[in-house]
Amino acid sequence: MARIAVIGGTGALGKGIARRLVAAGHEVTIGSRAADKAQATAEELGAAGFAANAEAAQDQDVVIVSVPHASQAETLGQIRDRVGQAVVVDTTVPLVPPKVMRVQLPAEGSAALQAREHLGPDVRLVTAFHNVSAHHLDSDHAIECDVLVFSDDVEARKTVVELCPGMGLRGLSGGALANSAAAEALTSILIYMNKTYKADGAGIRFTNLTEAPAIP
């Protein structure tokens, strides 16, 4: 089992990810700007501990960052010098309210490439969990959604793919970090699909992948 910090672990997506990691038996630390919220979430989920974001990111195998795009730069700046050789998983999607159903990628090309700038070249950066409904994650039921995982670090990418089955998800390698733009853009389309077709958290599933991991 791995030592995993979920930064922004009191938010909807972070809490859902943390819930599934705890259920899978990992040693999970909830990170938050507000210590009281982090403690309450840790106690609710049965997590191993809680701390402020910078402290939570230390001495971990994996650090998952789940914060709004507006908070991405500040949060990554807080943890950049604390993560060491941990795999850092950024879940950020560059939604621009109020038009969240419209794809609006940043000038850099993606939130992933912005994260690379904020963290520097030496941090083992991965992006994932862009297209999974937060409220489905924060439940015990099966989720019919694949998780695309992107990174220029092949081993780091593999680490995150292998976390997914224990979370009741199928992780799939999506290739290089630059490819994260596709999943980030797809989030706006899924939001549109949810509204248009009255879906309860639409997701994606890739078919005919004969050598892919088994669907949980």
C-alpha cells in the first residue's frame, strides 16, 4: 500500500478520491488550507491523518492535487519544494465560469502544461481524474468510467494507472503530458452532456481494448 496525500481533500473531487483510496487500504493524508475541515474529513473517511497542504505533501509516495483552476498556481507553489520524488497527480481542469460547458483551454495549451511550469522540470508530474464525477467517487457504487492518465514520466504514469483498480476504476495510459489537453477539454463536453441529456455524471468508456486492464 502507498502513502498518499490528497491536497484539496475537503473539496468534492478530492474527498471522493480520498474515500476510494482509504477503502483500497492506502495510508491517506487529507491536505487543506483549513485544518478543521481537513480533520473533519479525515475522521469521516478514516484517513490516516490530516495537515496543511505543504505539510501533507511531505514524505509521500503520491501527492494528488484537487483544487479549482484558480487555486492551481498557489497550491502547487506551496507543495513544490516538499514533494521530493513523490508522483504528483494534478487533476485540474481549466473551467472558466460561467461558460463551463464551453472548452476554454489556457494560452499554454492545458492546465497540465501550466502545472509543469509551476512545479519545474524535476517534479514527477502526472495528470488524471479529469472526467470522473466527484459525487460518484464519493460513494460505494461501481463507476462506469475510464480514467485517462498522462505523463512524460512513463513509470509515474504506470503508478497512477495501477492505483485505479483498487478505487473501482479502470486506469488507461493516455500518453504524453501534452495529451492532457484532450481530457481537460472533454470535461466541458461532459458537463454539457449532463445538462442536455439529464445525465447523472456522464463519463467515458473506451471499447475494444483487448490488452487493457480488466474493468472492475
